[in-house]
Amino acid sequence: MPSISFLGTGSGLPSAERFFSSAILSVDGRNLLIDAGEPCVHLLRDRGDVLQEIDAILLTHGHVDHVGGLPALLQGAMLLERTKPLTIYLPGEMVSPFRDWIRALYLTEEGLGFPLRWVAWIDQETVILGDDLSVTPYANTHLQSCYRPLPGANLSRSCDSYSLEIYHGAGRNFRAVFSGDLSSPDELKPLLADPLSVLVCELSHFSMSELAQVLKDASVGSLCLVHLSEDLAEDREYLQEKLEELLPKIGDIIIPGDGEHLDF
Ligand SMILES: [Zn+2]
């Protein structure tokens, strides 16, 4: 049975109650880490052998609240004598800087004790992760709308950010989407044409009613809301009640907390 363990469900603001974005999707004994916000290595260690058993890390984009825990995770895997190969899927523009970042922290790839592979996402190109398990990245424009540019600043660098669609099962009967961060919920529309078992969606960069407008006719078994803006995080009961009222066709609406484990 597929399951998701939510390690960090906070927003990009530091919080004493919620950690940065990270979750484990487990299917058929395979574990995918979706984003690696801090302090995911500690939370993985708390969960026993999961740190050793992660098969792949899928990074939606390079914002620090989604990737800042990566070096500590690699160091932890090295110190715990992991030997199993690890593949990190990520935006292409991040590959070279991330390899430099790891090296600057004395995490020499050849010295980790396990093979490390970096694979750049290509928009809408499906990656096979194993038997009956695949992921397809869908580019979104989140990173093009999140700067506070100074007058005259040139922000023309490429800014890759993805939502991830994950299929599992011979009949592709389990279909999950992790929104990553978005600039608008409209960016989910191409992913809502077919029924979804699970949608893990952020709610920091747009309003609850904008999201409800996009989801009102969607077929979604479970909607998990994460990465809530501060005002929404303070009143989760109101958010839950309001969304259940606005989205009667959605099977379950869940606002998971850090450490929560859900089976689907
Ligand atoms: Zn972001």
C-alpha cells in the first residue's frame, strides 16, 4: 500500500513548530524522498533505517527550504555506512552548483562510500524509477515570480521549478502529484485532467479560494495541504472546514503535521 510520511510541512519562514519541506513516498518497499528541507536527516534517522533505504531523492526546485538538508543527509548516509547507490533528480541548473557545494563541505563524491548519481529533470520527460514506478516532472514558473528585485537588477538566470507526477502499479492505478511550489494553482490544471489518488499541494503562494476554484471539478482521492502560509497554519481547523465546504467532491482533505504518516 503506498504511503507518505511527512517530515517537514512548514512554509519558507523559519518556524519552531514546523520544519522545511520534505516527505517520503513509499511504494512496494521503495522509498522516494521528495525534497530535502532541513532537518530531514535527523527526522530520517528517527525513523530507523529509512536513511539507508532511500532509493532516490526528487528535488522540485532549488529554494533552500526544499534542499537545505541535502549535505547533512549525504554526510549522515556516509557516517552510517550506506553502500546502496543513491540517485538525486533535480533541476538541471542545480547539478553543477550542488556538486560544488557538496565538495566544499568535504563530501567528496568518491569518498562517500556509496555511488552518487545526479540526473537533471527534463520537462515532461518520464523517468523510470523501477518496476511499475515512474515520475514525470512538469515545469512551473514559481521561481520566476519570487524575487524582490532591486531597481535595475538583472534576474535573467534560468529558474527551473517542477511539479512531480508519480505513477505506480501495472495498471498505473496509483497516481500522485506533488505540486512543489507554484506561482499559481492554474499550473496544476494539466495534471488534473485524469483522476489523482493523492495530491500533495502547497498553500503558501496563493489563496485557499484560488486553489478551490482550480480543484472544484477535479477527481482527487486525497488532498494533502502542506507548506501553508503563516496565517493559514495558525487556523488549520478553519482551513479544513472551509475547504471541505468548497470542495465536496474531494475524497479526503488532510492537513498533515510534521511526522504524520498516511496510507493510501
Ligand atoms: Zn520555493
